[in-house]
Amino acid sequence: MKIIKMLLGCLILLSVNSFSQKVQKSFFQVVSLGVKGGIDEKNLSAYLVAPSNTKDYICLDAGTINSGIEKAIENKVFKVSASEVLRKYIKGYLISHAHLDHVSGLIINSPADSSKTVYATKSCMEMMEEHYFNDKTWANFGDEGPGFHIKRYHFQTLNIGEETPITSTNMTVKSFPLSHVNPYESTAFLIKNNDNYVLYLGDTGPDAVEKSSNLKELWTSVAPLIQSKQLKGIFIEVSFPNEQPDQFLFGHLTPKYLMDELYKLEELAGKNSLNGFKIVITHLKPPVKNIIKIKEQLKFQNDLGLKFIFPEQGKSFEL
């Protein structure tokens, strides 16, 4: 009888430990507000990321906001109004570059939004101020730039490589340059909460096509975080299938070029370091047949043991 009780005790302890380990595996929660690279204006790049068990979301790019929030409410990800999510849950915006498919939701929703901070690098911020929030194309909801300042948003310029606190959260962000049809720039954001990280890349072409070393330098910076298992996932775009000619990539990746880049990352981080690692695939461009082909090609070429995540608008997942 004592032996049976001891065995039962061990089984309970193992179950508790197993449950505890599963709970600890989630460090960030993600809600996809928009996942495509065009042409659906209701479903363009925007991802909410927060530390697990909080509502302190930062929005990574802002191509689509309201339509994505409404989808998330339909899917019971949020149990409050769209206005409350916009005004209270989203604490700020990280904008990778100023192309409309990454900022149109921010612009259109600005009249209904609450006061918060918009973060971007100097070149991106200048483009938004000059072309969008300029008191001509759109009212200037910021606190700098042309025209009358409504001051709904605080425009905060990020210095490359400098860790910056994200207001109203416990997170910080560090920015890295990306090449998006050289010399046009995009941005990668390394987001930190406690000792855990997630990496988000805006639009980027491969180093080989862009004649750049930006991705190599980014991989060099984050490789130690993969070795230490502190980096919980990477958001990275794949816009076209492998058949797309280099001259028509327009600063984007294909499955082949993504894998080429990830081979370089594994070389820096160590053999088998990416086995089971989460890669969130963003910015898939319609038509549907191309999206299907991209997913098939990624799965076929995945010889690193990567765990690909294909986010869906209005749905959540964990990293």
C-alpha cells in the first residue's frame, strides 16, 4: 500500500512539474491584426505583442488596426469593445518603415485613438511627418513635424542599436537597420521583457540581392540569445514564391532566400540551435495560389527543424 501511495505521489509530482514547464514556455502573447502584404486593405501587417498574462500590447507595424481588432473580438480573443482595445490595450506603435501597408491603420484610426507613443527610426519618422502627419495629407496627430500639432501621439525617434523603454509597459526595444530595395531602409525590432526576447523584422530583401550586410549583422547580434534560449521567436516576411525573379523581389524574401538567411543564423548560433525554434511568417502577398505555394515551399525546404507559424488575422498564439 505504501509503495502504491509513493508511486501515486511521484506521478502527481511529475504531472505538476510537467504542467509547470508547459506554463513557463509561454513568454509573449501575440494577436494578429493583419498578416498580408497586399492587396486586401483590411488585412495588412500589424501584430500585437505583450508579455504573457498582461494587456500591455505594443503594435508591431500598423497596416490594419480596427478590422483586425473586430476579427479578434469575433474570435473571442478580446471580450471588450474595439474602442477599448484600441484606446487601452494598445500602449504604442513600433513602425518598421513608412510604406502605406504598414502605417495606413495608424493614420486612419488616429482620430479615435488615445494618447500614446509612436516609435520609429529617424528616416521612417521623417517620412511619416513629411508625407502623412503633415497637416495637409492628414491632420498632424503628433507632437512634432509640420502644421498644427494635435499631440495625440508622442513621436519618439529610435537610435539604432540603443535600448529604449516602451512607455506604459515593462518592455524595451532595440532597433536594427534592414535593406528594403537598397538604399531604402526598413527596421528590425528586438523586444525585451525581463530576460526574454522576440524579434520582429519589417520588410527586407536578402543580403545577396540587396548588396547589404544588414541581415548578417542582425543575425550576429541575436545568435547569442538563441544559444541561451532567451529569444522566443522571430517574425520575418516571405512575400513571394521561389519562382519570383530577383529583379522583381522589390526588397522582399522568398522561401529559398529565407532559408539561406537562416542557415547563416544557425552557423552563428550553433548546429541544431534552430531545431524547434519558432519562425512567424509575415507579409505573404496574394494571390491565394502564391500563398499556398510559399507555405508548401517553406515546409519542403525546412531541413533545420524550424517550427513555422502562419498567423491568421484575428487569432492569437504564444511565443
